[in-house]
Amino acid sequence: MSQFTIPCAVYRGGTSRGIFFTKSSLPEDSRLQHKIFLHGIDAYNSNQINGLGSGTSHTSKVCVISPSAMDGADVDYTFYQIGIGEAVVDDTGTCGNLMAAVGAYAVDEGMVTVGPSDDYANVTVHNTNIKKMLRLKVPVANGQAKVQGNYAMPGLSGTGAKFTVDILKPGGGKTGKTMPIDVRFSMETDRKAYEVSLIDVVNPFVYVAASDLGIEGTEPNRELSMKEDLLAEIDAIRRRMAVHSGMAAANDEVAGSVPKIAIVAKPQDYMTSAGKRIKKDAVDIVAKMLSMGSFHRTFAGSGLYNIAAAALLSGTLPNRVAAKKDGVHNQIVRIGHPEGVAEVRVSLTEDGNDVASVGLDRTARRIMKGELYIPE
């Protein structure tokens, strides 16, 4: 079988990794684009051994970048979640972790102007999936995105240069509203009734209390992943909420990546997956999330933005379980997840009823640049 080649790069951003393409390098036909994405990652094998994926939701990702024609934006960013063991190319959501890498790619590929003595490049990104503007502060050295630095991220060993990511007016990208349904929504599965919240900030997330699922919310992921009934119930909640909110017409039409779902619990002592003890007073909320049907080993960047905003929006489930300062519209929210604690900047609107911006610090680096071989 013959193969053709296409230029690409592989970047890590935060705790995610993906293949990056410049849009002009791709064929215009979306079917051919999808073929490149599916073979490049290898959506066809669950271990993705025949491509650049790793069989996990946080490494089965593709980003397409181009100079932007939109006023005020430097580049456009389109994200695709690629299936694992199934030929799926899903552009209904976005990746918050890889946003930092988008800034690095824009600098490295010369899509923004960087002076020889500049320490930072300010990059404004239009995220086409959610139709939101991102404001990135990219550390640079010698005209390229900087890698070395002193910033440490939970879920990643070592340190790196700090990238600052802020998303402006992040609500309603999928549904049109930050809170598309009542903040305290009662729903039922075939097993029982739940009170949940659905928040559309960056990506839509459904929130359910750990106690309602009969768990603490701090158990190791591997332990919870063995509970097939629990996984099925969580997915049933997710699918029914997608239908309730108008994101899908029927349970069997719900996308695999949107909405996502997270389990929340009040602040408490817990052990990370690496065996480090996190004290109760070091977090404002404890949470786990699922992506593509599996527990996420950390917490997706888009989810960190979402849960931090939800923790400050009055009446939501995360707001009711979180330790927070009511009435303070600009706060750092500390989320305890399976690999540590993430701090997210949140600014609410003046009336406190919506989200003005969310922000997160990440590290990023280019892993390789070259040619990707795709079967004809």
C-alpha cells in the first residue's frame, strides 16, 4: 500500500498532547482531512499503535491552526477529538489544555510577530469550535516559544515556562447560554432521581454529587473504573442531560465528547494517584471527570475552567459543595483532582450572574516537527 505525506507537528499543552496542522497544508475536502486525522492518530485500534495517539482521550487530539481573518484575532484554532477504537472525528467541543500549545505553535510557525529581544508574545486566538476569543501570553526566547522555566504543573513531572491562557466571555459556546437549564435541575435515570447542574463554559459539563452516586469522590480512578454499573449510570445521566438541554434529540444521538460529566464533592483530605496527600484546606472543591466514557487521569483544561466558574455561580451544584467567598466576583478557585490541585482565575460579570473570563496557567512544548505518512 502506498502512502502520502503531510507536514505536521506534535505538541504537548498542559496535560494533553495532539497533532498540529497548518490549515493551508490540508486538503480542502473535509472527508480527506478526516482521513488524515483518523490515520494520523489511529482511531481504528483501541491502543492506537498504528498512529501517534496513545489510546487515551487526552492524547487522541488534532488541532488545525491558520492566520485569522477575524478582526482582533491573530490565528484561528479548530479542535478535533479523535475516536479510540472507532472512526470518529468530533469537533463539537474544544481542548483547554492545548490552548497553550496553540500559542506556542503560532509563535514557532511565524504566524505572529516576535521581536528578537521580546520575553513574551501576546497572541489572540479565535477558537472556531466555541466561537470564543482566547488571550494568550506566550513566553519566548530567540523568537521561538520558550520551553524551560520554573512553573510546575500537577500531572506533569518537572517544570517549564509559564503560558497564561484567558478565555473571554466563555459562556454559551454550545448551547447559547452559560446556564441553559435551571441551576438545580431534577432528573431521573432508570435507577434513581438526581439533582444535577449543567454549565456551558468553554465546554458543556454536567455535574453530579459523589454522594448521590454512593461514592466519596476521592477513590482511585482504577477502582471506580472497575464498577461497570457506576460507569453506565454516569453515562445515562450525561446522555439524558444532553437531551434535556437540547444538545441532542435522543439518548443514542449524544456525541461522545459533549457534554462531558464530572463528579463533585466537598473539600476533604485525599491521596493523589502518585500517593501524595492533599489536605482539605488546600482545595475549594474535589472533583473527577469522565471523557469519552473513561475517568480522566487529571482533569481536562476545559473542565477546570468550567468547574471553577460553576463554583462561583450561585445555586449550582459545584457552588453548593465548594468552599468559596460569596459575593466576590474575582477569585482563584482551587480544584482538587486525581493528580493534584489546579488554580483557575475566574471573573464574574458585575451582577454576578455570568462569567466575564476564566484563566489558567499551563506549560507547553513542541515535541516534533516533520512529515506524517498516511495510507492512500
